[in-house]
Amino acid sequence: MDLPTGMDLSAIPLMPNPSGAPPDFEGGPSLRNAELVTGIALMAVSGTLLVFRIATNLKIARKLGLDDMLCIFAYAGGIAYWALTYSLGQKGAAKHAWDIPLSTITTIFIKLNLAILFVISPTMWAAKAAILSLYIRIFGSITWIRRFSYFWIAFMALFYAIQFVIGGVYCVPRKGEAWDGASFQRCSESAWLQLMVGVFSCLADILILILPFPIILKLQISVTKKVTLSIVFGVGAILVGLSMLALYYRVIIFKGIDTTWNGSALSIVTHAEVFGTVSISCALAISSFWCKILTESTLWTELKSSFLFSSLSSRFSRSSLEQETPSFVISSSRKPSSSQTQLKSSATDDSERIFRETAFENVREKSERSV
């Protein structure tokens, strides 16, 4: 947009208000506080789970795997991304475009936008690759899932690298060009790239969600345990929903509708997507922490022996017996044969062992026998 020389940019909004109302440069609604609160909350929750994951794997496996490293990288990248987007919001970018003056577009503003582009690409890749690497650790002996996981990790790396390069071509000033409105205008023309990223992220999340289910369904465990394990992976459906919401905002931005407000909303959704992926990838490690560390600790033993715990346990047991007869209780009118009893006992013990020893190696061993 060409402006006459000497015009006061602090009095001109980025775009006119559709309602015809005058701009509110001093006030007006802003998403800055929402970005601050959600960012801190998500970082706290995912950071806590990540600490438990690292501590559990160091205690059980005595080392960190590739999935742990990628998870740590994604978490660090998520923090950097949040810091950059929040800094941009502090400079006024979290408001409606008609409440932001053209004078906001400074050299620092343009550089922050470019830094955000360069940070989010490897961060999104690492977050998704961390889950695939976890699949490799658990189901690594299954050839097709191992090969496909490696392929998809490499393919995602290539895709996000292309985004990185194209973004640089559009947004980095050309030789002899200053960090000014010309480079920012050209960078804004790369909205089609963000739309393509949104579509790819949705497809990638759907694929990552459904990938382990053929293995889970073949595990020789009880239906209840299958449902439990499926829920652990199925929570990833939330991420698919977030990806679709992010795609919605990318479409709106691509159409040029209130780009600053919708861009800030997209940032909040992206925070949730990154830190949510980190949290979900820690689910199995948290299960291992519960079964292999907490329940074997002195604290847990003392808690179980406490009067309150014993009272609650006995009350719960009596209530359960009064309400229903468990499905595994056999009627006295039909006694099973000794071979049936041994078979059922063996299957029950096997299922209990898997879910009491939920370290990654035990789940992987079970999946090998079932496939």
C-alpha cells in the first residue's frame, strides 16, 4: 500500500472497521491476556508430565530414547514460540486489525513474525515425530509399523523444511532491501503456505492417531484392557480437533479477514496443539511411573496401610458387591472344568502382568507375540 509522504501512520488503521466505527488504538478487545494465561497453564501441565516422563525412563531404562529427545525439543520449541507470539501481542498485534495503527509495523514487528515462522516449523515436526518415535520404541519389532513410522518422520521433516525455506524466500528482505513494509507485504502473501501447512497437519495427526490401532486390537488381553489402552492413544483425537480448528483459522487468514485477531487466535490453538502433543506422548511413561515406581514406593505402602485408605477400600468393595455381580464370578450351578479354569487363570494373569508392568519393553514384548 503506497502512502503519501509525511502521513501520520499512527492515525491510520491496518484495515477499516467493517461496522464503520472509528478505530480504538488505545483500547479495544485484545487476546493478549488469553494468550498469557493459556500459555502458562499449558506449559505448566506439559512440563510437569515431561519431568515425570524423563525421570521414569531414566529410572527404568537408565537412558533417554529418541522419542524423549524429540519431546524435549518440542517442549523447548513450544516455549520459544509462545514467547515470540506473546511479545508480538504486547506490541499490539493481538487486537482487531482496525484497532491497530500502521505505525505498529516496525522492524522489530517484522522480525518477530519471521522468527515465529522459523521456530514453529521444527517444533511441529518434533512434536509429531516424538509420538512416531514412541511407536517405534513400543512396536519396533513389527516391520510395517517401524518402517512406516521412519518414513513418515522423514517425510514430515522434508515438508516442514520446505515450509522453512519458502517462508524465508517470502519474508527475508532481498539483497539491498530494508526491513520495511515491502518485505512485510510480500511475507503476508505467503498465506497460501500456511493454508497448506494446516491441511498437512490435519492429515498427519489423523494418520498418527489411527496408526497403532491395528496393533492394539490384536493384543491378547481382555476387552476392558483393550479399551483402556485405546483411550490412551485415542486421546489424540483432541489433537485432530485442534488441527482442524487451526486449519479453520488459517482459511480465514488466507481470505484476509481480520488477520491480526485471527492470527492471535491461531497462535493460542497452536500452543495447545504443541503442548497437548507433548502431554499425550507422556501418557505411557506416566502409566509406567504409577505401576513401576509409585506403587512400589515406601510412600505408597504407608498410604495403603493408613486407616483412611483401608476404610475407603473396604467401603468401595462392599458397595461394588451389593450393586452388581462381577462378570467373572461363575455361577455355582455351572462349574468349569479344570482345563478351562487353568486357561482362564493364565489369561487373567497374563493381562494383569502387562498392565502392571507397563514399561515400554513389556508392551512391546506382548505385541510381538500377538501379531
